Amino acid sequence: MTNLVTGATGTVGRQVVAELLRRGHSVRALTRDPAKADLPDGVEVVQGDLTDPATLAAALKGVTGLHLITFGGPYFAPLETGPRIVELAREAGVRRITVLHGGGPSPLEDAVRAGDSGGGIDWTVLVPVEFMANALEWADGIRGDGEVREPFVDRLSAMVHEADIGAVAAVALTEDGHAGQEYVITGPQVLTLEDKTEAIAAARGQGIRLVELTEEQAVEQWRGAGLQEDVISFLLEAYGNTPLVGRTVADTVEKVTGLPARTFAEWAAEHADAFRA
């Protein structure tokens, strides 16, 4: 049983690869540039591009489980090639598909959900909330000035460890009982920005100042970092009016994997060096 992981060099894709390997499964990783993949030994790295389904036919040979992302090309543009990807997967004999929900409407996700009507493929949609890895965006400011500069400092998040997303995906790809499910994946706690900065401060062994920005200051900071206007608009909405699903703990990780969800303190300890000068 071979599992093909697309987006294999991304934040979540690497974790899907790692968890499948840990569980003893055969892993094939799809990437545009295999030479730069830097994936673990034992992973078969193949070249391909979800925006060009013709490049997937060879990669899908012998594959029973397929992990898909919903975007491709510049600026995380939604993939429009979903129907052809699902068709190729069915032709190849793929039995299970997991889809990493991208936070908005997705033609690929729609195609996967509709694809089971053709028979033969079980799908599971993974809906993670804010990634703990997003905190790495603070690393330069913490190392340089000992500060985190953010708007809406009273916002709440049930942020999830990316390894837990990978673990849920690996189970859904290789075990029965997850067909037709939409899994909201969160961490075990609802956290404030102060909770997060305190956890990072404890992990790195040095205090951190939390500086609240106005919306205008935040927009200026994000533009200076090169963020696109649609991304800035999304951040203002997500941080200023976080939806209930993003600030409510779900028990998905433990129900699916049998293990408790990892805490932000654990994540901070694992990445402490990134925040040390």
C-alpha cells in the first residue's frame, strides 16, 4: 500500500509524510522540485504539479491513499484541476483521499466530495484551525527586539500542532471508518496571545514583550512584509472576528489517533531555538 502525499514539502505535508513513515507505510512524495525536497530516507520523491494533472499519472501508479492540498501556483491560487485529478485517482485504483481544507471555497474539494458518486474512493476532509507553526512569524522580532507586535491581542485561538494534522491524515488514509467525514482539528486549549508569548518565553528562557498594534499599524507591518491585500483582509477578519470554530476545542485528534492533542507549550519547546538570539 503506497500513499502519495501532495504538498509534501509544506508545513502539514511534511508531517503527513513523517506520520505515515512512523506507522510503517510506504510513502511517495509529490513536489515540483525533488532536488530541494529534503525529505526523510525511505520516501520516494517524484516530480509533479497539481496544476498540470498530466504530470500525476505516473506518480499515482500503485497508490491506494492520496493526500491532497487545494491550492497551487502563485499566491496559493485555488486549484481548478480537481475533476481531472479525481478521475486519474480513480483510474489508478486509489481507495482513500484526504483533503486539507484551505479555508475557503475550493473547486478541488468540491470535486473530491462529488467523486465518491463514481464509486470506489473514500474521502475525508481535514479542517484545521490556526497552525501553531504560524508563531514562527514572530521569530525575527523575538530574537531581535524581544517583542511580539500584533493587533487584537485579546483574540482567542484553539491552534493546532501541525504534527496532529499529519497524524489525523495518516489514520484516515490507512484505516477504515473515516469515509465521508469532515474533521475539524484543533489543539487541546483555547489560547490568548499572552498565553502564546508566555509559552515561547518559557521555552527560550527569556521574557517577551507583547505590543498591541492598531489595525492601521498592523496593515502597515503586513504590507512591509510583502503580504498581498487579500491576505491582509483575511487576517483582519480572522483576528478581529475569529469564528467560533477557531476558538473552540474539538476532540478530533484523540478520537481519531487515540492520543491527546499536543499543547502549544510542547510546540514551543520543540522550536525554542528559532526564538533564541
